[in-house]
Amino acid sequence: MKQCILCHCRLGLVKFKSRAGWVCKQCYALVSLNYTQTITNLDWPQLQALYHQQTARQTLEPQEFVITRRINQYILLDDTHQLLCLPNNVKFSGAELAPEYFQYHMLRQSYLEQQTRTQASLVCKNIIVQLKFQDTATVQQRAIVLVPKPIDIHSLIYATQLKVAHQLLATLHQIATPS
């Protein structure tokens, strides 16, 4: 009888193969980052690190998260527990991901990334707010895409999204440097 190499439960019909062995569906959801990556080329230390990282992140469950502030639908803040939530809406993240929770002290850097087609161009390719989080050993980078496609810089949408980007950065800077 085969067992999952991570949680040691009995494997059913749905199981996933890695270099280290077989993984159950529940553990696969964790180590594949909500079904966004494959695990076929991962060995035991990589699987174990991903599993522990994701189970530690699972400890910050939504029932502990109380929304005290929000910036549109991009970032949710819980000032009482010092938690930041990236809802990872498909519209903004480009992939179907589970919400991610980070503690305020993990935020290391946030900056605006804005690209134009040429120097004299009046078209902006995109507006992205980049975030860097760091816990004990790992650095994680996340992006909030405000404008995914080229847009005229004189349009109302561009001005609105640029204003939202600056609002995001101001709030994130406030969180990163507590008073």
C-alpha cells in the first residue's frame, strides 16, 4: 500500500509523482502552489521545504484576518494582527492563486515599475507595483499589475491607476517603516 511521502496518508486513485515518490492530492495542492507548478522534477529536500513553507503559511487562516483597511481590491490590511493580504484575484495576478498573507515586518521593499514604448512615446506599456517580502531564509517577490496592456498616458484610466499605484506605495511604505 502506497503512502504520501509528505503527510504519510494512504494514497487513493489521484496521486502525483515526483523524483522522491508519490504525493497525495492535498499535499500536491500545497507544494504545487495551488496547482500552478509541476512537481515531477522536485527532489525530497525541495518538496519538504515547499511543504513546510506552505503549511506555515496556512497557519495564517482567513478567520484570523480582520479587514481594517483596503486599497481597492489589490491589498487588504489587518492592522490589529499586523497582516497584509494579497487576494490574488485572477484579474490582477494573471493566474488562479489562493490569497497570500504576510506579516507587516516581512515587507522589505515596494516600488513602481512603469514602462513606455519609446522615450518620446505617449503610450505606457504597463504599470506594476512590485513587492518584496523576506522571512527568515527566503525572499519572495510579488507583483500587482494595475495596467496590463499598452494605454495612452493622457487617458483617464492611466491617471486613475497611477494614482492608485502611488496610494499603494504610500501605504506599503507606511507599513514597512513603523513609527
